Amino acid sequence: MKDTFIYPGEYVPLNASGMLAENEAIKAPGKAPINLIEKDCCFEIELAVPGVKKEDIKIYCYNNILSIQIPPVRGDRQRTKILLQDFEKGNLFTKVVLPVDADSQFMTAELKDGILVILVPKNVDHVCQDIERLIVY
């Protein structure tokens, strides 16, 4: 009898040879690459969101946790056969824990060339302010 264990990651079935095929990618569903950059006066969060309109992006902040939500983009993919898909338009939900000195009350967001850039100024008072919805410019 083989030993069993619980793996906390995503289940990826292997092909008959027990190896991943060249075109199979292991990725977390609904996640996008994120950059969190600390500058002198602010924190800059960059998020790759290809093919998404700024009106569809929902950004919230509660208890210093920034939530970014984008609904799935519906298109004519039901009539096409997808051979390889490394990214999906929309259908994203991710959270970023902001640093303690981030001032979420005055953060701004801009979408440019498929990159969502959120600027969060630094605050010396360390006061967390909940944001119902941030408008993306």
C-alpha cells in the first residue's frame, strides 16, 4: 500500500507517462501577477489585467486588506476550441495585505495598457480607513 499525503496546492493530473505535457501550465486560477513596490512617499501596486475595461474593476479596502475583483469577460469563446490558455480575460479575485503605514483613504487607481496601477500613499499616523469602492481612472 502506498503512503498517502495531503497536498495543499492545486491538483494537476499527469498524462500516461506521468509527466506534464509541454503545453500544460501550472497556475492558480483567478490569480494575476502582482508587483508591490515601496517608494519614498507611497506604495505602488501593479497588476496585469489584459483585456479588461476599467468600469469592470472593483477595488475595496477593509481592515488594511485591498481586494481587487474583476468579473469574467464573456465573448464568443463558446464557439471556438482553445488549444492553450495561459491567461483569461477577467475572472479575477485577489487580495493584498497593505503595509501598516499605508493610507488607504487617499489611494488612486489607473488602468493603462492592460496594467492596473494602484498608488497608496504612506501615512505616519497609521490609521486604517475602509473604502467602499475605488474608482479606476
